[in-house]
Amino acid sequence: MKKGNITTRTTVMLMLIIVGALLILLQLFRIQYIDGTYYRSLAEKYSIKEFKVPANRGNIYSADDKLLAVTVPLYKVAFDPQVAKEYVFNQNLPALAKGLSSILGESENYWRTRLKKARKKGSRYVLIAKNIDFSQFEKLKKLPLFNLGRYKGGFIFESQPARIYPFGNMLRRTIGVARSDIKFGLEGAYHKILEGKDGKRLKQKINSRTWKPINNFNETEPVEGKDLETTIRMDFQDIAHQALSEQLTKFNADHGTVIIMEVKTGAIKAMVNLGRNENGNYVEKYNYAVGEKYEPGSLMKTFTYLTFFEDEKIDTSDIVHFQPAGFQYYDRIIKDSHEHEKPGMRVSEALALSSNIVTVKLTDSFYRSHPKRFIDKWIDMGINKKTGFEIKGEPEPLLPYPSKDIKKWKPIQLGMISFGYEVMLTPLQILTLYNAIANNGTKMKPYLVQKIKHNNKTIKKIPPEVLEKHMASKENIKKIQKLLRKVVKEGTARNINSPYVKIAGKTGTSQTEYWTSNKQYIASFAGYFPADKPEYSMIVVIHKPDKSMGYYGNVVAGKVFQKIAEEINGIVPREFIVKNEK
Amino acid sequence: MAFNDIISGNFFWRQNRLQLFYLIVLVLFIMLSIWLSHISDERARYTNKLIRENRKLKSEYVSLKSKLMKKQLRSEVYKKVKDRGFIIPKRRPYKIVTEE
């Protein structure tokens, strides 16, 4: 090799090394200074992150301190069958299948085959269970193979906060839901109070799993949601739920509702809404109590007679003569459910026996030329007004107003309204009116939330609200109270005259879908107990019972009322005062 | 102090004597800083562990309370005892209240 060649080669190599070094230096300069800002922000982005500090959603409690809605983590458990070694898998599989079968159901064979197949197929993710609570999760975690953890046993889990309702379907429509797409019930009505406000916290990554807060405080502190204490008593709710469910099943009815209200305050103590689902079971599927208005039929006669008394048209002992076969009213013949033997009865008997003939005849004779006077009286009583209940969905009551326009008002409507047709109210609106009668004429606003709490301390107390101090004169209210007691003692509801608790109220049997060939019925009973010192008012409405089994208000709805009233009577103590002499 | 003095460590020397005290203080500060950083990381891990435990315990409490509440329901109790001759009371109970 010539000396000149070696020198040239060395020089070339040196030049290449220098050029390479220069290129590296140039690249370093570009990264450090030209693109430096971008790379620094990128580094910050991956090592420092703003985390949401979720606010705890408030709980919902009953008046007797039972949890109605609470947020807890629910777990999703899966299994990677490829993780465990062959002999470990085979050794533990029988015990694992047995455990899964006892915790989650299905047979041992089902689990054994499923997991074996998944391992054979090379599957790396087998869903075992989702939305399971903590106690089930803990049991699963302790099963053979699962107890070896993720990297030796293939046990995979993730947890998600979820809203749970410990009483399941009971009271479900009243408690409601608050999701981004739908909000109803208490969850919807008090969403802003319950949800709180999420906070923010900056954290720095210190290893692959741990993020360390940069400061000792949150950049924005979360504001926890407040708790709600409702007026619901779960023992009342349970009694009402069972009683309604049994009766709906017995009469194969479409749906029904029960509401119990405290007379003095208007506090709702129970609200049951049951409808038949596709499997034939009765579940809470719609809030009929608040949202479904219907023609209440004879329940409205109470207010017709109250109107007569208020206008001094008639008194309870007056006798009314009529044709027992029926009363010709415009183009219709008004009949009673059972034909009366005598052609005359006292006003008190007319209400107690729920006579359509007498009610329409009296209304027609008193108000035919002045229907506005009758309707105005009902408006004064607030029959056309919404209660202003806190849960969304309360419709405006329907009460036609007399007008010369034949499209808006037909003269026959007056008589129909007097016995509860052409007028539509919800069960809650009717109960509010009956509660006012029990409360000596003072109409209370129904309500469900009595306290807003935080950390077990009351931060706001919601007092009862009076809607109308005097719905009618005290004297006339007393008359109606006596008549409602008579309904149960001697009238249409004598079948529910309890030896344990004095009940007062009114039956209602109204027709629905009468414009079709398959006419259906709605059975109702509204009243209060104990009749001499009312504490609770209640309404029971049952839609479309099987006609062949019965449809009258006293049988279908009245019996539920009696059962609930007697059982509540058995748990609400009467005070017996003993003087302590020293 | 010149740049060369810093590089050669001459600033540790004053009047031909090693300024050992400053050196020790400096090393102590460095050690303290590393120790505090470790403590901070440890606390972060411990806090996360407590948060997880708190969630677990709350979940366990709710899960158990839910079961208990369901079992306490009057209808559930009745199902368990009706075959033993227990009946639902319908007569009103008395609560004895003593007054001075």
C-alpha cells in the first residue's frame, strides 16, 4: 500500500467523522433552541397533568334514616386464562368454577367449560361479572386462581362510581334518575344540590402508576353535594307497596298508585306507582301519582256537595225525590250502579250511597241557568290548580269553564262534572283536596324533601307550606267530614269499615275507554284515618282491573286502603301520659 | 471568584485552609433535599392508598347496610316469622310518656 493512499483515506475518514459530529451538534442545537419550546411543553404535558377531583354526589335518605340513593364504586371483573401456568390452571379450575357458581349463579359445569374453552382458544379476556357490589367483589377476589392476582392468576378488575338504590324497585320512580340525557324524580328535581362541583388538582408523574400532587392543596377544591332527607317513611312505603302489588296481581289490573300524606303538613309518607311490565310483573315504571290525570268519577261528588253547602242550596237532612230507574239529562239517562228501592233519600244518604241520579239532579236544578257559579266555586277551592309539587311532570288539571261558545262548553258538561266526568285530575291533586278536608279546610302543599343536610348537619329545613287557609267554611267542612265517615259506616264503603281504625273517605268507580267497544274501569278510594282525629290521608287508584273479577272502588281500591290503614295503625303509637309523682 | 477557581474547587480553600464546614453544610442540604423528596413521594403513595381504602370501606358499609335495610323491611320480617304464628298488629300500640 502506498503512503499517499493511507493519508488520503485517513483524511477522508476524519472529515466524515467531523461532518457527522457537526450534524449531531446541529441536531442538538435544533432540539435545544429552535424546537426547544415545543419539546419542553411536550415533556410538561406528559409529566404534569390536571386531574379532576370528583365531588361526591349527595345521598338521599328517608325520614327514618334509610339510604334511598347513594354513590359507590361498582366492579367489573374479568379473567385472562392465558396467565396461569397449565398445572396451576388445571389444579384450581374445579374450585374456581364452584366458587363462581355459588357467587354468581349458573352451574359449576358452565363455568368450568367456559373458562377451559377460553384458555384453549387463546382468549385473553373473559368477562366474569359487571356492576357487582363490594361484597361480591371481595368474595370473587378470594377465589382460587383469582387470589393469585393479575400477573399470576389473570384476575382483572376495574371499578366505576355508580348510583345505587338499595331498595331496588321500591320507590324507584319517585327517587328518579339524573343522567346527562334524562332527569326525573328527586334526583332530577334536586340535581344541582346533589351533584356538588368537581375540583382540580395538578399532579406530577413519579412512576408508571403513581401521580404525585404538585401542591399540598387542590388548585380548585371540590364542593361536595348535599344530602336530602325526604319525608318518606320506609315502613309505610313497604306496607303500601306490598298491599298494592298484591291487589294488582289479584285483579290482574294494568297499573295502580297509592299516596299517603300527613294531614297537618302535606308531607308525603309513601308514594307507590306500579305498572305491569312485559313479563307480567308489577314494577315502578311511571309516576302515575304525579303525572297521570284521569276522570275521577264519584270522588268529585264530595266537592259537589261541599259546593251545595257553601252556596246554602241544601242541607244534609233534606230529602230529594227522584226516579230510581234513571234521570233524563239532556240526551242521556243517568243511572246509579244499583237501583234504589225507594224514590227518595236524604242528601247525606245520596253522598254515602254515591247516587249519580241525585247528584246530577241537584246540580241541574241549582246551577242549570248559572253554571259559572258552580265552576267558580270549584275554582275558589283550587280544584283547577296544580299543587306545585317539586317533582317534574305534574299536569294542569282539566276543568272546563262555561262559555257561550258551543265548542268550549256544552250544557250537559255541568252535570257530568258534578259526578267526576269531563274533569281530570292526578291522584296527587285529588289527595291534596281530600287532605284539606281532613285538615279542617286548610290545604297543604304536598312535598317530599324536608331537610337538606351536609355531613349529618341540617343546613336547610323545608317547612310545610299552606296553599289555602280556608278551602271552605269550617262548618261545611265538618258536614263533609261526617258524610265521609258515613260512606264507610253505612254507605258504599261499608265493606272496609275497620274494627281497628276509623276510616273516612269516598269511593270512585269511573269508566275509561268508554268510547271504545272494550269499556274499562278505574277504581279509586280517597280518604283519611283515624276519622275522628285525622293523621294521614291516602288515595288508592287502580286502573283497568279484570272486569270479571270486580271493578268497584270499594272492592278493588277500598280494600287496599283498609289494609294499609290498619297496618299503619298498628305501628304508629298513641301517647299514654303517666304523671311522675315525686 | 474566577471561573477557574470554581472548576478547580479553589473556593473551598481560604488562606490555604479547607472550608470543611461549608462543604459539610452543602452536602447536608443536598441529603435533606433528597430525603424530603422521598418523604413527599411516600406520602403521595400513602394518601392514594388511604383514598382507595376509604372508597373500599364506604362501599363495604353501603353494601352491608343495604342488605341489612332490606332484611329489616317489615314485609321481609313477616315472611320469616308468619309460619311461627306471628301476625301483623292492627291495634294501635301505646307509647308511655312520663311527665314530671
